[in-house]
Amino acid sequence: NKAQAWSARFSEPVSDLVKRYTASVFFDKRLAPYDIQGSLAHADMLAAVGVISTQDLQDIQRGMTQILSEIEAGQFEWLLDLEDVHLNIEKRLVELVGDAGKRLHTGRSRNDQVATDIRLWLRAEIDVLIGLLGELRHALATTALQHTDTILPGFTHLQVAQPVTFGHHLLAYAEMFGRDAERLQDCRRRVNRLPLGAAALAGTSYPIDRERVARTLGFEEVCRNSLDAVSDRDFAIEFCAAAALVMTHISRLSEELVLWMSPRVGFITLADRFCTGSSIMPQKKNPDVPELARGKVGRVNGHLMALLTLMKGQPLAYNKDNQEDKEGLFDSVDTLRDTLTIFVDMVPGISVKPEAMRAAALQGYATATDLADYLVKRGTPFRDAHEVVALAVRECEQRGCDLADLSLDELRAFHPAIESDVHAVLTLEGSVAARKHIGGTAPERVRFEAKRILELH
Ligand code: ARG
């Protein structure tokens, strides 16, 4: 079977099934532009150190330019027989430019080549994802700024806890996505190192200039150990862990959107373009997009587990197991890119129902803590104040009313320190406005934080 690059050594061809089983071209062809970029940097270096001629370099550059345009035009013929993206491109180069093409692979192996390709590709994708996270933060902060004064119940244990502003609630997600961007930025530093030059595993006897290649490709550092360079996939695992956290945050937000859109809660509706109907129930408008986003976390978490498992038993250096790193990594990136792009559009399309939020906040004694704090400020120890208010809540529950519905005399029966100014602290507005420290839910604080985020993005 003459098609294969290593066929001279073999006496029988592989079966069609084994060929398909071992091939990666149908998924790794997406690395093609980076494979070409890496090859051009390698060839440039080989010419600079005198391993190939300037004429060879020019031939390689000319061939690669044509190959890239063939790929972009969808005219490139990808062959299963040629196993992967690297051999497909190399074969075509030889067809186009002859001997110069045959010299390209000098001092290089597919092992350091593929590691370089993935890093170049992932680096570019990380930059796109960081940009999208910034856009999502911008969208959250913009909506938050419109709802600095919109009050809804804050929950713990999904039970009404204390009133919060909707803007504050949205900015909680802006914080999460900010940390996600930091994590990706940090991961990018370790992605941005050059494996090329490690060759198959031991380095090469040619007088290569790895630093030149690193500069050409924009890598910040050169991998310092050839065995590690070809076999390290930590960078991909780290990325998948960061990706899983992004999707975890998306999933929490999605869960809330679904819950808020339930008629039983009725806090928001999503724009029609993110919902679908039912084929049987004519009245339905379902929040499909957040539900699906919540569901897609599963696959991204799965890819992280797959990669960790892929690496755990591998002896140094490169093993073919590593070919399995790509599909999960590609899918994680695709899932994140699509999900974030949709959320950037969906968040500004949330229509808020402030009356429903307010009505819910008025139920469940959300300002009970404020009443306890009121007593503390008048000299009652907090634990005693807590008990006094608990008794008042119990009384309200029996009567079916709210704390604010009790008259001053009725309240004073629970504690003599209560005076006519008490009703101000029992209001939702009074409760949120009082929490104006850094990180608090007060409208003025939320306005400040939202503007800070908008200035960043
Ligand atoms: N397709 C391979 C991969 O994805 C490229 C490296 C192959 N190297 C090898 N010695 N078989 O990892």
C-alpha cells in the first residue's frame, strides 16, 4: 500500500476497519491552517540554519499557499489512506513542489508537529472565548444597570431569605464569568509554549533554532524537555477543567432562568427566539435554550474526565492514545463558543416583571433580619433580638400577615425598644439600601459595580 508514508517497512496492508480505526483525518483536518503555519515556521528555521536551501523554502512557501487556498475553497481532497492532517498536507506538498516538499519533515516528527498544531489552535480559540466572556459580562452589567432598584427575594435553600436587587443577582454571574476568563488567561500561558524541535521524543541532530521558531509562531516559551514536549497534554486538561467551570456557571444561570420563567414564579420571560413551542400543547412556550445549555454541561464535564483518563496510564513519551485528545477538546471549544454566543444575545432579551418579583419579596418575612438588626442597634444582644423576631414571625404566620402589617403597638408588645421609625427598616427598599458596603446589594453599590464592569469591557 504505497499511499502510506511509512509503508516501505510493512509486508501487508491494514484492513479497512483498522485503517478507519487508526485514522484521524476526518476530525484533525480542522487543524490544517495551524499545521501549515507550523510547517512554514519550521521550514523558515531550516533555511535560516542552512539545513535546506532558500530555493527549497520558497518552493515550500509556494506549495503551502496553494494548499491553504485549496482547503479554504473546499477543493482539497482528504484521503483516509493518508491517516491524518499532517500526512495529507505533506503528500500534497510533494505533489506540488517535489523534493523541497520531501525535505520539509527534516528534524521533525508528527509527534512534535501535532502537539504544536493543537497549541496554536487552542491558543486562538482561548482568545475567542475570553472575548465572548467579556461580552457576556458586558450584557449582564448592562441589564443589571437597568435593574439596580428592582427587588426580588434572595433565596437560601430555595426559601425566601432576604430581599436583594435583581441587578445584584445578575452581577453575581458577571463575577463568575470574570473568574472563568482569568482561568482561561492563566491556562493560555501554559498552552503558549513550543514543542517543535522535540522531534519524535529525543530531539534532533540538526542544528535547529527553536527560539526562532517560537518567535515566528508567537510562543512565549520553548518546552524544555523533548520527552515532555511530545507527550504533555496537561494544557488541554487544564483547558477542559476551565471549560467545565464556564459551563457549570452557565448551567446555574440556566437553571434560574428556567425557574424564573415558570408561571409558578413568573419573574421573567425570555425573548421568543430562544424558546420553542410544543407539537401537542398549543399554549406552550418552553425555555429550550437554557435547558439545553444546562444539559450540555454533561458533555463538557465528560470530556474532562476522558482526557484525565486518557493520560493517567501513559508511559513517556508519545503514545497513539494521544490521538484521542482531539474530538473531546474540539467539542468542548465548540460547545462553549456556541453557548456563550447565544447567551450574549439572550441576556439583553430577558424581560423582567418587577411587580412579580416585588410581590414574592413581600412574602416570606424577607425583612426579619432587618428587624433583628434594628433591635441590636438599640442595645439588644443579637441572639435575643433573633428570638424576639422569631416570635413575631410566628405570630404573623398564625394571623396570615406580614411583619410590616403589625401596628406599632403590636410590635412593641414583642420588645419595648421598638419605636415609630421601625417601619422604615421593614420595607424592602430600606433593607436593600442599607447594604451599601463593597459587595452589598444596595442600588447605589450595584450601579457602581455595573459601571466598573462596563468600563472593563
Ligand atoms: N494523528 C496523530 C495524533 O493525533 C499524529 C501523531 C502521530 N504520531 C505517530 N507516531 N503515530 O496524535
